[in-house]
Amino acid sequence: MSILNTLFATWALALTTTAEPPTPLAPDPAIVRACMTEGGHESECTQQALVAALAQACVDDGGTEDACVAQAQAQLAADAAAAADGEVVEIAEDAPAAAAAGEPEVAAAQAEAAIAEGDAPAGETMEEAHPGIDPGEYLALLREVLRAQKEKVAERLEEKIAAKQDAKMATMSSVLSWLSLAGLLLLAMPLVLRKKYPGQGPLLFKYSAIAAGVCTVAIFLFAQLLLLLRAVQGALSSLTNPQVAVIDATFQVLDDNVEDLVEVGPALIEAPLAQVASGEQDSLPLAILDNLSRINEDITVFKTIARQFEGVFAMFGYLPIVLTVVAVVLFLLSIKPVIVQIVAMPARVASGEAQASAVIKDVFRTIGREVLATLCLIGGLIVVTIFSGIMLSFAVQPAIEAFLAYVFTSLLYTMAASDFSKFAVYASVLGALLFLVLNIAAVLVTNVLFLGKLQKICKRRFHEKVPFAAHRRFWGWGSLSLVWAHVLPLLFVSGAQEGVGVLIERMTKGDGEPPWTALLLSGPAILVFGFIVVFWAARGLAAIRFILRYRPQDAQAAGMPGVESAGARSGTARYRSTSGAR
């Protein structure tokens, strides 16, 4: 049983009250007989007896006789009209109050349309927001709206991600285009070298012009490779975007547990969905927290929690920016040895150390090898990203379930205990949030580190002719480390859910008020500290450390001792000497 289901079962036991169902009113037989004795028709006499019964019930509740008779007659007239429309209405003792309140029955289609338009529900419970609606019909309504909004929110998020990606790509393209024009600065090289190479001004101007052109073209080609790599990363970003995973998991958790939330569906599902549907919020978990703070504005702890979650959720959104910065840094490191060759070309040609044609040929050979390395990396990127995306969705869902479980339990605690502890509420929900962050971090950190090493391996393969077989240790232990770091959180949470569920059941046994502080703090403590201990003891940290410490630049010595390519000592050797520092 999941943590959320266990807590729902606990609530049901704690809040169950035995309420007598309303007793249907029946006409007084004595009044019916007296009326019929005086010559009245049976239906008219029955109606008169019902009016008398309803009026008497109203008088007993403190109403005046004339007002109660009028109210009873109006109620019977409304019931007759409903029956004429094909609706069967059972008259009960609480019918006069419902009629007096003037609350119409709300159709499921109307409720669905209201949520889709972003209208907040009129109450916090099903009966308050939708009086007269059938619980089964309302359950179907909630499921339908959840699934419809999930598709709309996913589509809207994908559009926003694509828009941000396009904006980043446009900015990067503009910056790299201007950067490529920096090669024209090499036209000023003769002014710097004329004293060192007197009498060779025309030669320096000639090869400086060639160097400027080659540098501009080289930077431009490298830039296109970078844009291609970022475009592929952007197309796959929705798979490993933590924000998308969190929102998708929230919809799924609510859908799986909606039966337990029917009675409080307007407050915990409808109102947050209305915020998301109207565009007021993009994050459903944040909308839920925001709505909790609105239910009771005097309870400020939920506002604080909402701000904390908003900060964490925003932090998840910085991941694509970090990856872009990393890609640009790697781009600059990649082109550095090539630019050094091009800048040194006029002086080397003037001194007779090298021929311009050989330098130019070596530059474009390096660019060609970089193309192959990038294509190789893109292939690995697709495979690793798809795997990480699948594992991320599996890891996030139970973490979101635990987070929502303790959010809802904290709300119940603040309503049930007048002197509730803000620290217990804050620590409980923030602990569950930290567990979510740990699950996401375990997947994404391993993913980024593995792809970083894969990039260096691809570069060494095509720039320095180091075969992939030289990295057998990485393909074996590195791949196993990647898989283990992704799978271990799932294994832990499956066992932790059962353990926390058993603990909750034991703490809520017996009569009396449950131990709220222990109930709120025990679960998140087990999840957070248990995750850290298990991840360390089960070699999860060792797996990440192996990937982090693996040095692709050492693979040639380990895999091919004494082998050195003679042709590699020209351009690619310089490339290795510069890139090896990475």
C-alpha cells in the first residue's frame, strides 16, 4: 500500500462518524382519513397531510407557523415539478432546509465547463460546491477533468520549452556568428609581427588574410556543430526536464487516488486545476499549496512552504541553462587548439617552420573529426536521455506521492489541532520535498556525468584514433554504474513505502487523537535519511564516483601501451595536449 493510500485509510478511521440517514417523511394517516371523510380526493388529502408534516418539522426547528406552511407548499410544488421532468425526489426531514437555501443541482457537464474555464468552485466539499450531484458522477467528472487538463498542461509546457529553446538557440546563433567574425582581427597580425620578421610584410599580410578567413570559417563550422548538438538536446529535453516530470507525476498521483479525494475534491483538486487551467499557475503542486494557504489564510506555514517549493521548482528550470553553459564552455575548449594553430600560422610560415597548405589542411581535418565526434555523441545522447527520462518518471512519481501525502496530512493536522506545531508541518513537508530533490538529483547527476565522459571518449576516438575498445572499463563498469544509480532509488522507495505504511498503521492504532508530530516527522525522516544511507551503503555514491573519476585521457596508455600514431603528432597531438587538461 502506498503512503498516500495508507494515510487516507488512517483519515477514514479517524474521521468516521455515525450519522443517521434522513428519515423520509410520510403523510399522517389520521389526517388523510379525516380529509377523505369530508369528501376530499385521496391525492389531495395526501398532499394536505404532507404539508402538515413538513410545516410541523419546520415549526419544531423554530419557524413560524404561517411561514412554515408556505415553505412546505413551495417545497411540494417544486418536488411535483421535478417529478414531472422525470426526476424522482425523496422528501426527507432536511428537505425544507435545502429548499430554503435555494441550492440547485449542478450537472457534471456544467462543473467540467467551469473548471476548464478556470472558475473556482463555490465550496470546499462536494456537497458545498455541487449540491445534489451523485458521488459516482462527481468521481467520473474529476477523472475526466484531470486527464483533460493533464494533456493541456503537457501541451502548454512543451510549447513553452520549445519557445525557450528557440530563444536560446537564436541567442547562441547570434553570439557565435559575431564570434566567428572575430577571426578578422587576425588581419592586424602583420602590425604585431613586422618587427620580428623585417622585410616580410607582404608575406605576413598574405598569410594573415588567409588565417583570418580560415579562422572565421573554422569558428563558424564549430558553431554549427554546437547548434546541432543543442538542438538535439532541446528536442530531448522534455524527457529529462524535472519540471515536466513533477507536473506529470502530480496529475498521475491525483488520478490514482481520486476516489479517496471525492469528498474534498473541490478544495484539493478543482480549485488548483482552475488555477492551472486559467494560466494563473503552470505547476499543479504549487497551485495545490497556494490553494491550501487560501483555505485558511491565518495558517501562514503553507505560504512559506509554497515559496520554498516555488524556489525548488524554479531551480529545476535552470537545468537547461546549465547544460547550455556547459556546451558553450566545451565548445570554446574544443576550438582553442585549432585557433592557436591558425593564429600561429603567419609567424610559422614566415619563419619557415610550416607550410600554410599543411596548416590549413590540418585545421579542416580537425573540424571533420569534430563532426564525427559530435555525431557519435548525439547517438549516445539519444540512448542515454531516453533511458534517463524513463527512469526519472518512475523515480519522481512515488516521491510526489509522498510529498502530497504529507501536504494533505499537514492540512488535516492544522484543522484538527488548534495548537498545532508549525515546525512539525514545515519539517514534514520540506522533508518530503527534499526526498523529491534527492531522487531527481540521483538521476540527472549520473546522466550528465556519463554524457560528459562519453563526449571525451568520442573526441579521443576521432581526433587521436584511440579505439572504443580501449575504454572497456568505462563501457562495463561505467554503464553498470549508470544503470545502478538510476535503479537504486526505485528499489529504495518501493521498500520505504511499505515500511512507512506499517509505521503509520501502528501509530494510529487504538482510540484517541493520533500522535501528529510523530506521524508527520517519521515518514519524511525515513525517506530522506534512509535514502542517503541506502544510496551510500548500496554503492550508489560509489557508482557516481566511478563515472566522475574516470579519465578518458588515460585510456590509451592503459589500453594500447606504447602505441603512438606518427601522423597524430601534427594537429591532433596539439589537440590532445590542450584537451587532455579537461
